Amino acid sequence: MLWIATAVGAALGAGVASISRSVSRRFGGGEFWGALPGLARALASQSDGDMFLKNYGRLLRLLAAYLFRNALQIGASFAPVVATVVLLGPSVMEVYNRGATELAVHPAQNLQIETEGAVYTTNSAGSAIAPAPDFAGSGVAIGRAGLFEVTNPRRNSAWCTTEWGRLGMAMLGFATFPATDATGYLVLRPYRGDSNPLWPYLNDLEFFFYLALTVTSGLTALILKSRGR
């Protein structure tokens, strides 16, 4: 699956750069930068109020058009990436997580999950529960400071201390919950031998997908620029 994710990321990266270049050439943006020095000098030296307002209005119109073109360029470029992640991401992650051998716990701590008469406990390091729990419904976790509910251990879950933290983790595909005294900041996610610099926020499938996307988009942009396309 890693090779497939890398190939898809590379293809999307090439698409991002190609679409971005096409939109940039179609709509341009040189008018704003070309007019900016002259308008800046006129505004700095202008003593006539009407001319000052006229030049200032032109600057604002050029800036608005420039920002609109940039937003259009970014939106069009990343639309295929967003569509792929939103439409295919959840089902791909479900399949990938089925192969998990452990439930990773971050930060490491003693944790025990009880459900349906079964008890799952972290290893001596407190970094994971092995084998990975697999139960329907919900379970009760006993953490360092009390009890809290855990549902679907085959899903990425995060208990965050801030709303910005919840937003960031949700964008990474986590089910997010507000942290409590019982949980503190906590990440639970299935582990299947993943090893990358951004674990546990990205598993290997996600990491190589985004790495290929980033590298390929940059290289494609350089190639297109060197060819004058």
C-alpha cells in the first residue's frame, strides 16, 4: 500500500504544479507588481487629495484582483488533492488500520481499557496496547487521573486541550474530543510498524503520500518553469 500511496501522491503533485502553472499563465499577476512601484511613489509624493484617493483606489482594486487570482490558483491546484483525501481517505485508512498490531498511546502512560468482559492494558513502557483491541461499541478507559470513554479502537482518536488543536488533528483525519482531567492531551491510533518523523500524527501511508506530493509538485514546477511553460 505504501507504493500505491507514494505513486498517487506523486501523480497529484505533478497535477498540482501543472494546474497552478496553467492558471498562473492564464490569469497572470504581473499587472499588480508592475504597477506597485509607480503607485507607491505617487502615493508618497502626491499632495492633491483627489489624485491620492484615485491612486489609492486603483491600488486597492489591483490588490483585490491579485488576491482573487491567487485564491483561484490555490483552489484549482489543490482541488484534486482535497477531493482524493476527502472521498477516498476514510476508506483507505480503514483498510490500512485493519492491519494494525498495536494501539499506540501518545504520550506514553499506563492505560487500561475494559469492554465486553475483556481488559486491554498498555505495555511496560506505556506506549502501546498489544495486540490491538478490536471491539464494537465503546469501552471504559482507566487513565492516570480517572475514567473516560473510548470508541472504535481501529480509528485515530485525539483528546486535545485547545480548539485549535482539535481543528489541526481533525484535518489530519482524527476523531477529536476535548481533553479532560482524566485524559489530558492524548492520542490513540492503530500502529502497524509505522516509522516516520511525524508519527503519531501521520502514519507511514500518509507520510509518504504527502512527501511524494510535496517533492513532485516542487520538481514539476521547476521543470515547467525551466521549459517556459
